[in-house]
Amino acid sequence: MIFKICGLKNKESLLCCEENNADFFGMIFYEKSPRNITFNEANILISTSKNLRIRPVGVFVDHEINDLKKIISSLSLKHIQLHGSEDQLYIDEIKNQFDVKIIKKISINNREDLNINNKFKNIDYLLFDYKPDSDELPGGNAKSFDWNLLKDQKINIPWFISGGINETNVKNIQNLLNPNGIDLSSGVEVSKGIKSNSKINNLFKKFYDN
């Protein structure tokens, strides 16, 4: 199972994720998010991760594309997550300029929403998440969609599941769906944007305990 812990902002959380063998850490470049990270904070985390196994992912929501290109280049990002309504032209422009792997979010509310997963080309992972209301953040709302919608779906590329995942239900996801990856943020926080090392430790313990 691939694990991505999103919304990290400090080295303590990063090292805790590394100790638990998480694969990716997400840095959110979205000013409206309580998990928004500055360029300098991101640079520190990436520099720290160079001596670790865990890999950085820049997370963007309908980011102005030229600014996104500057961030990718300046931070030498190899993985990015597009968590907004970015279209195929946006994706292709990034792929044509950078050797970067792209995670594309698909918001799910009903079975019809799954049809969009065949729409995108030139991406490396899909990420299925709860579809937020108009007054909610694009992610990190501690809410999940009906996971049964993904049962028996044929998905042609590796995919993550996200939304409302925590230590109480993380094992159920593997048993119900067995996705390629699990992405979480609020499920290991004490409050919005504040990660808890004990919650991170407990989640991985619950997942790997038989």
C-alpha cells in the first residue's frame, strides 16, 4: 500500500511519517487552506527529505500555471497533485515541460462522477475524494464519500482514495477496496492544519496490526 500524508509543514511531522514508512508527503500551495505552506517552509522540508526515503508532492488547486511552473522548477519537484478543476490542456502543458508525475483528483458524490476518470490522459495516478460543497475547501474536510461506489470498478492506472480517513477506518479501506494508495490529512490532526505524531503513529499501527 502506498501512503501519502498531506498538509505537512514541519520537520517533526515529516520525520514521524518517515519512521512509519510513508511513501509521500504533501505540501499544499493553496492560500485558502489552513495547511498552506510557504515556499521557504517547503524548501526546508524538501531539503530534509533528500536524506530520507519519503518523497515530496506539491499540491495545487487551479494554480496559475506559470507560477506553478516556477515552483516546480525552483523546488525540483518530481511529483505534483492537481486538486482542482485542471483540464487536459493544463496537464499536457506541465507534462510537456517537466519530467514530473501527476496525481489528479476526481471528486466523487455519485456513480456518474466516476465516468470522468477515463477522461484524463497523461497522468500517473488518480485520487478519488469527497466532492465538497461550494462553501467547503477542495480537500481536507474530514468527510468521505460512499466507498462502495468504487467496488468492482475497472481503473486502468494506479489510484488513491482520500476523504475522512483515520485510524478507525483505515483498515476497512484495504478490506473493502484494496486501492493502490491511501491519502490522508485531517485524520492525523488535532485541529485543522496541526498534525499529531501520536495520531500518525496510531494510524500506521492500526493498519499494519493483524
